[in-house]
Amino acid sequence: MERIYVLDTTLRDGEQVPGAKLTGAEKLEIARQLAVLGVDVIEAGFPASSPGDFEAVRTISREIRGAGVTALARAVQSDIDAVWEAVRDAEQPQIHIVLGVSDIHLQGKFRRSREDILAMGVEAVRYAKKFTPYVQYSTEDAGRADLGYLTQTVTAVIEAGATVVNIPDTTGYCDPREFGRIILTIKNEVPNIDQAILSVHCHNDLGMATANTLAAIKNGARRIEATINGLGERAGNTALEEVVMALKVKADFYGAMTHIHTEEIARTSRLVSSLTGIWVQPNKAIVGSNAFAHSSGIHQDGVLKNRQTYEIIDPHSVGITESRIVLTARSGRHALRARLRDLGREVDDARLEQFHQQFLELADRKKEVYDEDLLSLLAEQERTHEERAYELLALKVSLGTNSIPRAVVTLRFPDRREETAEAQGSGPVDAAYSAIDQLVGKQARLLEFSLQSVTEGIDAQARVSVRIEIDNDVFIGRGIDSDIVLSGVKAYLDAWNRAAFRESNPTLVRA
Ligand SMILES: [Zn+2]
């Protein structure tokens, strides 16, 4: 079996999704879970982009053991310096340099000749090698590049010391046969290719990221870059869980394997979704909520007789277990902590105390508390735990068939001041949002509002996700409560808090 290495770029490429901005603590939490999942390298960010991102990469490098840490640099010394300063304390620090290779990028972005760009790339690799033996070079937009120039570039950067050459289909343009051929050509025509690991990074603009990545493996790639839930720019990246499970389920066909602990996939997916605020579509392969649901009578009957009739993957192998009633209002702190531990989450005494209170409030309203409820509640507590700019102190709404809905909202501001505002609207949520805008002193434009129930039953918790636009920037917010108006208000405030967090941690540039 060929070993396939996995670089996870959820915290870099995935975090570039509009509104998915994570705090340093959230990034660290995801990095911890990625190490548990067993990824080989974590791409933790783009340190030159902002002081906040630099700090997050440094913290992850210092805390995470069991996985290498890398971060992105453009082919300029100041970016490489920033990466090295941020990753130097990692167990295996790596530097990732990216530079365009297609004529479209060379002319459109850099206005430089092929020779110039090649020299710039070689120089950047040589510079990075002074800091660490592990230097990765990515030929941006390789999917649309001239194949001759691409192989020439790969040869030159390996010569200069690159230990990983990564071939990105940056625009998601390639077809699997085409992309496989590019990889095969590099494998056959780059004379020093055995001195570096050949890696791929695919985007999903035509829905072919997973197929292209697998085609690359079939043709000799030995490392993949991917994200959890396929997060990433535009239509996203290759979904890590899809490639890993394809290799596992079709081991005979690919003759290749990763060292990913697949039973951690579902948990990692849920964590990323809850911290980024970006839900997974129900029919998403491997991690969608319907991925293992059999709805037609014929299928159900077959599965009951023998699971393999309609199921190629055992749900337990990706960490999916059935909803179970775990706790009630009579459950104490010990039971709560033990259950959280089973779910892979450790909480200290102070947080447990606070969490237990929230749990009791929930258990009072909702008799049966499921694992999903606990995880949602914990995610909400973690997200608002730090950087909480605005806090909801009170909400009162009135509505009826013949009256105009009104809302009275009391907020606590970062400077501990408390204020109340009243507004009316087309419904209670709309009225509450207007009151919040009044209090914050700015108007947000609501782009999207979606409501989902966490589990089944009339007393289930409602999960609301909103996307709002403030000063031409998009922010995602999530809220959860057994009251749908309250969960909508929490989601809205969460988005406002993310906007406030961004204001204090501006992003300077984007890769
Ligand atoms: Zn990308």
C-alpha cells in the first residue's frame, strides 16, 4: 500500500470563505481536533495577512504536537520571515511558498515574464531553506499552465531545495483525465522528482475536486491538500473526508492509504461546521445528515436484512452514532462531564460549572437531551466565550394577529454599559433585529436567514444561521435555543460580535 500524506488547509483556505473568520481560540480548537484526526500537516494560516492570523499560527505551532504545521507565504522575503516566526516552535515547522505558473496569472497578476517569475520562485525557496529543511512550493493555477513551463518550474524549485511540490488546480478547471495526465507528465519528465513529495490541491468549481485528487493519486501524487467539509474559496476545496473514505473503501483499486483516524471524521466535521457557522448540506457525501439515511421502503427493507445491500460505508467507521437520550434534568455534573469526555471534549471546572447551568436550563425546557444538543450548546458557549462584544441581557417581544410585532432588547456593551431599545417590524425577529441595529448604532443588511431543528420533536432546539452585510463585509452568525425567536436574536448578535472582532483584527491582504 502506498502511503498518502494529508495536509489540511481548513484553517487557511477554508477560513477564506466570506464570514468564516475564526478567533484564535477557535482556530486552536480545530487544530487540536485535526491532530486527533491524524492529519500529517496543518496549514494554520497566512501570517503576513494580519497580526491576528500571525498570532493564531504561532499559538497553534506552540501547542500542537503530533502533526507538522505550515503557513502560507507569497514568494517575497517579508512573507517568508513572517511564516518562519510564526511556525518555528512547531514540532515540524514548514514553509509554504505560492507563486503563479499560468500565463494568465503571470501576465494578469504580476506582469512579469516566465523567466522572471521562475527566478523569483527559486530565490524564495533558497531563502526559506535557510530556516527549515521543509519547504513547499505551490505552482498556483497549474491546471491552466503550459505543461512545459510547469515541469521546468518544478525541476528548478526542487533543485533549489523544495521538499514538496504542490500542483494546484486553483480555479477548479481540470477534468480528472486531464489532471491525472498533468501529474503523470511531472512524474515522468521531471528528472529530480524523486527528491520531493508530489502534492495536489484541487478546487471544486466544476464539482470535480475529489475526482481530480483521486486521479492525481492514481497517477503518482503522494500528498493531498484538503479541507474538512470541503470548505474553501468559491465552491470550495477537495473534501478531506471524501478522499480518505474513497481510498479506504476502494483500497484494492487505489492501492493507497492515509493515516487518518476515520472514526474522528464526523466529530471533526461537526466542530468545523459549528465554529465557522457554515452548515453541511444534508446530502453531502460522508458527513451530510442524510449520508446514511435510507428513506425508500425498498432500501429500508434491504438495509434491515443486510446493511450492505445499500450501504458501502459502515457509519460507525466515520464516527456516526445514533441519536441517544443521554441526560435529563436529574443528571449531575459528573454525568455531564463523562458524557462530554465520551464526545471527545474536555472542560475545566469553571467551564463545567457554567455549562451545567446552561444544560439545566435546557433540560428544564426539553426533557430529553441528546448528544447533538450537548455539542450545540457547548459550541455556542465556546464561540461567545471570548471576544464577546455585545451580550443579550433581555428580550421581550409582543405579537398577535391584529397588532404590529414589537421587540424590546437590552444589551450589555463591551464597556459594560447597558442600554435598551424598542422597535417594531414585520415579525418578532425583524423587530428585534431593528432594535439591535439601533443599539449598535449601525445598520446591517440581512442576506440570509435559515432555521433548522437540531433533533426531533416539538421541544427540539432551533438552530438559526444568518448572513449579514455590514460596511460591505459579510459575517455569519449562529444561535441556538429551544425558542426560535431567541435563537434568531442570538445568531444576529453572534454575527455582530464577529464583525466587532474583525474590526479589532483587520485582515491586511488575502492570498
Ligand atoms: Zn486553494
